[in-house]
Amino acid sequence: MMSLEDMSREGTWFIEFNTPFSYHIRGIKRVLYNGVTKYQRVAIVEFEDLGKALVLDGKTQSTVYDEFIYHESLVHPAMIAHPNPRRVLILGGGEGATAREVLKHRSVEEVVMVDIDDDVIKISRDYLPEMHQGAFDNPKLRLIIGDGRKFIEESKDKFDIIILDLTDPLEGGPSYLLYTVEFYTMIKDRLNDNGLMVTQATSTFYALYTFAAIYRTVASVFPVARAYHTYVPSFDSTWGFVIGSKGLDPVSLTPEEIDSRIKNRINGELRYYEGDIHRVLFTLPRHIRALLENKSIKPATDKNPTFLPA
Amino acid sequence: MMSLEDMSREGTWFIEFNTPFSYHIRGIKRVLYNGVTKYQRVAIVEFEDLGKALVLDGKTQSTVYDEFIYHESLVHPAMIAHPNPRRVLILGGGEGATAREVLKHRSVEEVVMVDIDDDVIKISRDYLPEMHQGAFDNPKLRLIIGDGRKFIEESKDKFDIIILDLTDPLEGGPSYLLYTVEFYTMIKDRLNDNGLMVTQATSTFYALYTFAAIYRTVASVFPVARAYHTYVPSFDSTWGFVIGSKGLDPVSLTPEEIDSRIKNRINGELRYYEGDIHRVLFTLPRHIRALLENKSIKPATDKNPTFLPA
Amino acid sequence: MMSLEDMSREGTWFIEFNTPFSYHIRGIKRVLYNGVTKYQRVAIVEFEDLGKALVLDGKTQSTVYDEFIYHESLVHPAMIAHPNPRRVLILGGGEGATAREVLKHRSVEEVVMVDIDDDVIKISRDYLPEMHQGAFDNPKLRLIIGDGRKFIEESKDKFDIIILDLTDPLEGGPSYLLYTVEFYTMIKDRLNDNGLMVTQATSTFYALYTFAAIYRTVASVFPVARAYHTYVPSFDSTWGFVIGSKGLDPVSLTPEEIDSRIKNRINGELRYYEGDIHRVLFTLPRHIRALLENKSIKPATDKNPTFLPA
Amino acid sequence: MMSLEDMSREGTWFIEFNTPFSYHIRGIKRVLYNGVTKYQRVAIVEFEDLGKALVLDGKTQSTVYDEFIYHESLVHPAMIAHPNPRRVLILGGGEGATAREVLKHRSVEEVVMVDIDDDVIKISRDYLPEMHQGAFDNPKLRLIIGDGRKFIEESKDKFDIIILDLTDPLEGGPSYLLYTVEFYTMIKDRLNDNGLMVTQATSTFYALYTFAAIYRTVASVFPVARAYHTYVPSFDSTWGFVIGSKGLDPVSLTPEEIDSRIKNRINGELRYYEGDIHRVLFTLPRHIRALLENKSIKPATDKNPTFLPA
């Protein structure tokens, strides 16, 4: 049994303010890095229970303990639904784990990764080798430091898959204009035929309304839209994702087809994603399905964006 | 945007000490009841985000916001797997929501509920009508105040379904001897042919090893054992359950069969459980499956019980 | 040694947000009352370590453990400095403990107490008899429910002593206009010759600059101004007070004179205030004295008030 | 006004578990060092409000903001009471600030400092130059790495002043045998005629009973014993000290005598200690005086030591 004395020895803690009325306190073993970049506050900490973690502006982004759940769920459903993804664009994804998962697909010829914060990438390279696992040195990766929305506005490039690995849409934050009808319309334009995009879509517990708003925004732009989620322990919550597709539907695949595609197309081991889990991801409970169908939730636009509750 | 001043006005908070290094703080709107019974500390609070809740010894047991997820997941998979459950035994379940779910099954003729703490039942009757919804007044319910293990040791009754809605196995706590080989052996003896038991089996994140130990204990006693889990927001975690069965296998049912049985056998609406969700419940990710198969985790016995980490 | 399990049983806690970067968490034994009046959120809680307490808008106002330190320090230095205080005005002081201390002085013929929040007084009468000790039933007390500043603006009454037992000057809060040159000028006008006023003047640790601003504001209005402070455990801090006087100087009294006046003029026992403690109260350390003399801190006015840091 | 978003950006916090029911959370700007020595967990952090700090086993020892209050109060009352302190022994005091204050006295010829933890001294030298201010390089300082009690048992040296700058007497901790009759008897034996010892004596709020026990232990060994305290913001509390003297009485000095001795005998500036503050230090409120005289509190012995409450 843990005593007060043992706990108090800890000293240093991390507090994640999930909402104004819900905070999570975690013991920190070590703080490996703590600084402020041009864009945000960055910390690399080692949690007692979750191992090393990247924290941006006080929000846990990835932990060694369970980042595989988040990153495999973000990357593979869209990639596997595509018959032959060769060119992939990632917006965000600074710690390199999204690129790592994309690069496991043998079909991939080029990954363009656009992240605004050079320093986060440098810090991740130095402190989080468990996460990028060398992805930054892969010759297929082209890294561009710049603003994601501006890149989309100016680029003439086309991609098979576009992955939006962004921070949550916070009022006044850097990302909320990457969750709007205008933005998704440009994204669609940057996709090849058969192309799919996927975006992280925040907590389906703490911010369920925002999740629904992102889904409804994507669905207003793409012919096929699919919302899914999975439990990520370090986020204290189930976490949502939304796919927008020009035609292919990830839900139409059977577990067997998925397992077969994984076997034929992916190098190395997956730790979470597989055929049965794909089906679990896309099975949402009734109270979430009801909200997704709620027509009073309007698509977010540049003028009327959606924000996390606060 | 919430200001510090708004937050500080709150004043009263609940802290759940999940582990020595992980605490969750929640805003409390009202404390409706706070007292100590012969067995435990009982509070009825109203959380800002989760509504009214029953808290025993500082652990959130049920909240109005999401108790339906926990209670439907606990009760229906075993009940639905049985062709015609008529006599049901519940150990624990003081706030009456487990009985409420059982009583939705038209086949049920008698529910025996054994709970050690008279006061918790009285307090729940008074303060938590949203949870029991009149279950305590149902003529099919027979309520016995007493020790669950002792009841099992002394009873000659037989049941189709036995539901163990207990507190976690804490060292020195009141429940750890209801998670052992000896106890499950007696439970099996109290089941009719075709009978199934189900037990809550703690967090599959905070106490995954204990979950595996409970599974392996049940599997050492029953011919069929099935572990499953689902995300319960108010527990900050996915929550585990284990079924022990004398023969019937809940995993063999298709979603369609389940939906058909629900339609034919259940009165009123379910809010969470349905055929597709049944399949989700029993699909565990690979790292959890691996632990369930880990032979170094020995079945818990009265002499060597399993405990929550602390 | 306290274990995690013992602590977690607690469940309900109080968090005082002292500043954006400093929060104090205390165990709550019971919540006796929790509600919202026309003006503020009111809670009566029983702390594990400090006993019953009045909490307004999430700020601890008084605890059974140490309110005697605060209230004796607020009331007696000004009262004792006056040769014969007969008419006393209290603004605020809802829980009745300030009136209780004033009424210990045999010379007092009438105490007028003006508090804006009828409900706080009712709740204190019901739940905090240890604090008011019958003061509300004393025939010398005249209780007026109303706005303190408005009372001062409209009253023609004169007093020997005016005691300002107010909440802190928070931006947007109800009290900040009771800490300005304009207000103190009216207060001076309501004082008889030889009259003194005293105001609570916030924490000399968490809000030292505000303490200095209050002192400098009083000193710009009154010929004699004296700042003092004492440690109040439940405020986590030393707590400041400022006296404004038309001529009499509390610092000129020796400990012996004070003890003699206490003996001759006060009914009942004091628990904290005495001659030696009087001298301690008015002995401020050098870094506080330096700030009090800092001419860049301007007196607060209705147009440029002083606020707590936030 | 601080918003939730601003606060949450902070990320890293320090929690001091004062008692099982009282915790203080502080924002951390940077963690400069975090490690474990042979004896304890050591952290150098920079608090948002208190600046750089030394934290041992989760307890704040010294902060740049207010260590001068603690260290001047520990060192100077005993030193000033002595007519000509030449040889001074310090047990503990790893960050070097106690030695720094002792070395301000021109009469001092040798300071022997015995600290058990070499690493704490190295870390303090590197990270806390604001605290030691070069004391470790002063030729009058003789630093001995070793156990304080053992040094006292084996040493034949004599001193004019002995300063016990120890961690609190925690059950199972390294210091509790340095607060006993047996230990103080050896200390008295190591003092020259006219010699004085002083010990830190824990919080007079959180651990008032322990403070009284330390006083009564010293008083059972020395002909003159004097208890005093002062408010130290970073300890959230008034902090106690006890002097044991072979004859000289620090309370007999007038403020004027003290100011004169400071002027004649001390190099450099003091920031807190002066004649008037000396008098404040030794003026304890009535409820503390009553406990000091409480004969049911027995002197601590090696067999029946006194511990902090837990």
C-alpha cells in the first residue's frame, strides 16, 4: 500500500485541465525538456505510469505507453481502404509517429509532412526516438516547415491520402481553421481520385459535440464520411477521428479483407490495428450516432468555426 | 473561456485517487449526502459534468451520466446468452440499477439481491431514483441484507444467472474473497445447467493485471470463460467484466441473433447494449489478449488472492 | 502513516485557488450547506483540519479553528486605541464574529451592521453558532440589509469606530469600490472626532502590492494611517489590515497600557489579542515596509481602483 | 484575469503534501535538476511565484523568494545572544545558506559544517549560487560529509554555537534521532561555556504538537530554552525554532542592543532580522504558549522519539 510519504516524495506532477471542472494529475518521474518555441510551450516528461511523453501547451500529445493506439488508429483505416496509396500528405504530426506508421506501407513512394514548429521536430528527434523510430531519416519523407493551411492553399500537389494530425480546435489557437468547410474543400481538391483524408477529431467524451461538428463538416464536403473512435488511456477518454473520402468506404471492408491487406502491404508489426479492431473502431454507441445525425449541428466554416468547450 | 475566478467559485471538488500516481479532480455542484455506514463511507454528490453519483469509500460507483453503459454491459451479455433466464442472483449492486436491468427481461421470475450494506440501499432509494427506477418495489425482487460470500456458502438455492456487482478487490477491503477459485467453485455449484455467472473485473487500464488474474481464475473453474470490456467515462477507463459459463458461449451469438433476442425478450429501451456493441465488447486488443493468455498469472485463491495495485 | 487508501476514502475536497499558480487542497469532512444567493455562492463546510467554515465564492472566510485570530486582530486594535467607543459601524461581517468582538467592549452602546446578503446572515445564524455566539440577538445590534457603499453615501449617522470587514477587491467583484479615496473620504466624514476606521487589507504574501495600495490610499485620506498583519493559518498567509485615524495612534500605546485597557473595558476572554501581540501586529518586516513607502504605488480611486492580482 | 487555457499551458506542477488532508499545488516554470542520491530525492525547480527552490523528498527546503526569512531567523538570534561566537558547528544546511549567514559574523574563526549528502551539496553549488553566495569557498568553512549524530558522538571539538538545520523528524526518516534528550545532552557537552544551540523545530501550524515536544525536550536538557517562530510563505506556515543555552538568554536583549550588535558585528546587509523582529520572533500567541507549558508532552528520547503527524 502506497503511503502519503511515498507519494509526497514524488514532488513533481503534471496537471491536465481537461475541462474547467475536470483535471487529471499524474506523477512525473523526470522532466527531460521544458521550453517555449515561437508557437507553443513544449515539454518532454517521463510519467510514472505512461513513460516518456510529448506535451504541447499543457496537453499530452503522445506517450510511449499508448501512442501506438492513437497513431495506428489515425493512419491505417484510411490507408488500408485505399487500394494503392503512393503519395501521402501529413499536416502536423511533429513527433514523427504518424510518418512512421505511413512508411510501414510498402506502396508509399513519398510522404510530405508539413509542420509549423521546427523546434518541436528537433526536440522530438532528440528526445523521442521511441516515437519516430528513424522516420525523419527515411529518404521517402519530405519535411516542410510551414503553416498547414497555407500549404494547402498554395500547393498544386495531389495526394492519395491526406492525414490531419493537428491540435484540437481551440478558440484563439493555431488549428481551428483546419476544421472548416473551406479547408476540407481545398483538401478534397488536393486528393487524387479514390483519395481519402482523415483528421483527428478530439475526445468523444469531453468534447462530443465538437466531434459531431467535425463529422458533419466533413460530411458536407465529401461524398463519403465516416466517424470512428477508440479509447486512448493517456487522453483519459475515447478519441475520435473522421474520414472524408471521394468514394471508397472503409466500412465496407470485412475483417478478413483488412487482415489480408495488412499482411500483403505492411512491413513490420502492428500492435493495435487489425481486422477485428477496424470493426470495433467504426461501431459507435447509439448516443454518439444520434448526435452525428443531429441536423441542428451545422458544418463549421471559417466564419463560424467549431471550438472545444471551455 | 473559463476564468480562474469562475473555477475558484466552485469550491468543492472530488478527487479520485486512481493509483498512487494518478488522481482525477472533478467539480462538485452539490453534496446531497455524506455519511459513514457500518461498512463504508457513502456520498451522494452531483458532479458538474456527470450528474448525480454514488461514491463509496472515495470511489465513484455510478453516475447518472453513464451508469447505463456499465450496468447494461454487466447484465445483458450473460442474460442474453441464456435461452430463458428465470432465477437471477445479484451480489452487491446496492444502488438498484443492476436489478433494474435484470427486471427488463420478461423471462425473469425472481431476482434475489444480496447486499451487505442496508444503509447504502436506503440512501440510494432516497437519493437516486434515476438509478433504481423503482426496482426495489418490484414484487419479483427479493432483497437480502447480508454477506455475499456467506450467502453463497449457506444457500441451497439454484440460479440461471449470477451477477457479481462488487467493489474492487482491495487488500484489506470487503470484497477480495469474492474473486477466488474457492468462491467461483461455489458459484458454479449454485448455477443450474446452462447457467452463467458474470463479475465486474476492474479497470483494463489502471489494473490490467488484476483483470487478467480474474479472467484466469474464472477460466480455471468454468468450462467457458469470456473476458470483455467497455469504456466508462466516469471511471476514466475501459472497464472489464468476466463471464464464467457451464457451457453456453456468449461469443457464438451473431449481432442479428442478439438484436432479435433483445426485441423478443426485453421490456423497454436499452440505451447502449445491442448486437453490434456486443461484438465490440468481446473484441479485446492484442496487448490485453496476450496478458489473458499469460500462464505466469496464477488463479487467485483464498490464500493467495489478487489485489488492485497500490 | 496515512495510506493512499485512507486518503482516497475522503472523496470530497476543497480547492482554494489562491493565485493562478498556487492552489490549496483541503479535505472536507462534511458539506453542511451549499447554495447560491442573489450575490454569491455560499458553502458551510467542515474541514478535516480547520473545523466548520464559511466559504464565499470559493474563498474561505472564517474557520472555527482560527477565526479568533482574524476577528480579534480586525476589531480590537482600533477599538482599544479609542478612549471610549460607543457607536460602532460594521460593513460586511456576515457571519457575526466581528459584531461578537465589538460587543465585548462595555463602552459600546450601539453597533450598526450593514451587510448586503440577507441569506449569508441567515445561513450563518443557522449553521455557525460557534462564530456569532448570539451576537445577532444582542439588543445593541442593529442589522441593516443593504449595500455598504450606498449606506455610507446616504447616512447622516456618526460613529466612533467604522470596521470594514469586506471581501477582497476583485475585478468585477462587489467590493472594489470600498477601497478607494472617494470611499474613505466619506468614511472619514462619518467618524466623530477621535474616530478610527479599520479595513481588512488582503494577504501580505499573495497580494502584497494590493495591501500596500490599500495602505497608501488610506494614508492619502487620514492624518494617521497604520498597516499591520498577522498569520492566519486558514488563509495560508499573513493577513493585512489598515487603520485610518483622525488623530489617535494605536502604535503609541505600550503593551502595558493595552493590557490594562483590555482588563478594564472588555467582557469575557480574548484568545489572541493582548499587549505583546499588539506590538507584534504592527511590526512589519523590512521588505513590506519598503513597499508601503513606495511612492510609485498610487492611491486607488473609483476610476483607477486596486485589484487582487489575477 | 487568468484563463483556464493559460493555466493549463503550465503543465508541470509541484504538490506538497503538508498533511494527509492538506496539499499545496504550485506552478513550476522549470525543473533544473531531478535525481535520487544515496539518501533522498533531490529536485531543483523554479516556481512561478517563489523562484528557484531546493526540494528534498518532495518537501520544499528553501526558495530564492524567502529563504532569507528562514535562514536569518535560524542563525542570528543565537549568534547575537552570544558575546563573541568564534567556533560554529552546523549540522545539515546543505544548500549553504546557513553557512552564509554564520560567515557574516566578523567574530567567526571557523565554521564546521557536517552534512550527510555529498550530492545535495554538489547540486546546490551548481544550481543555487543565489543561496550559498560563495560560502563553500570561504576559507573559514570546513565541510565534512558524514552523519551528524555520529559526528557529535565521536567528536571531541567544542563550539560556541551549534546550529541544527535538519529535515523534520519523520518516522523512518534520517533525522528523528537528532531531536532527542540523548542527542541534546551530547550537544550540550560539545558547547563551550556560554554556548547556545538552535534547532529548526518544524511548523507551528501543521505540526504544533511536535514543535512543543521539541521545546520541552530541549528545556529538559538546557538551563535556558526559548521557542520562537516566524511566517515563511514557501512553507505555507509559521515556522518554529528552539534555542537551548548554557546560560545566556536571547530574550533578555532589547531591540536597541540587538541593532547595536548587528551594526558592530555583522558584515553586509540583513534583509529580515533586526531588533524589533527579534522581539516579534519570541512573542508567541497564547494558544502556543499554553502547549509549550503542557506537562503531558514528554521529552523525546531515542526510545520514544517525537514524529511529525501522519
